[in-house]
Amino acid sequence: MTLVRTNNPFAKNLDGFVNDFFNDWAPALGKTVRQDVFGFPPVNINEKNDAYHLEVAAPGFDKADFAVKLDGNLLTITAEKKEETKDETAKTIRKEFSHKAFKRSFTIDEKIEAAGITAKYENGILNVVLPKKEEVKAIAKEIAIQ
């Protein structure tokens, strides 16, 4: 005889409901709250051999809306977009466009070459490249014994 399990939602126990709640629903809620309520765009950080790459998902902005600033060891990315529409002939029934702005800060260490940081905005993604400093390797020297 073979035991066949079916995916019956009514046959779940309390443990199954709790696991589904915390594993599936809660992370989605956290991401929505972070993006919608606090206005933080999601950021991917990738490390390669020569640099770190930050990808900030910020659709709807223009290149001129961004400011990337390095103050000491604090890298700050800010964006601000104001909707300015002045149409005297049209009557606005409902307005859902609003002022969009965010500010994200990252602490960088001494491994980053500050003078070589670059940023490029295309297709709704701000790409920031943080090049690594070249490691100074100790030179092996043979010392003659006298």
C-alpha cells in the first residue's frame, strides 16, 4: 500500500498555519512596509574581485534627481522628484501623484578607493561602483648574513 499525501488546505494543523504565516506572508509585508511607508528603495549589493556594485531600484526618477555624496566613510544616496503641474484649464478630480524622495546611507571601510566611485542611472536602476583599493603586498627580501 502506498501512502499518498494531498495538499488539502483544510487538513493543516496549527503548526502548518503558523509556518505559512511567518515564512510566506510576513517577509512580503516587511518589504511592502519598507518601500511604501518608509520610502526605502530596495538595494542589491554585489562583491566582485575589483569592486562592490550597488544597484538601487528607483524607477520614475531622472538622472538629475539623484545626489551621491561621500562624507568621510558615509556614502549617502538621495533622490527627490517633485511633481509640478500647472494646468489652469483642467480641473483635478483626484490626484495620486505625489512628491517622491528617499535617502539611503551606507558605511564604507578603508578598502574602498574613494576617488574612483562612479554612478550611472539607466532603466530605473542606479548603479554605483565602489572600486577596491589595490592590496599592497609585502615584498619578500632575502637578507645576507655577514
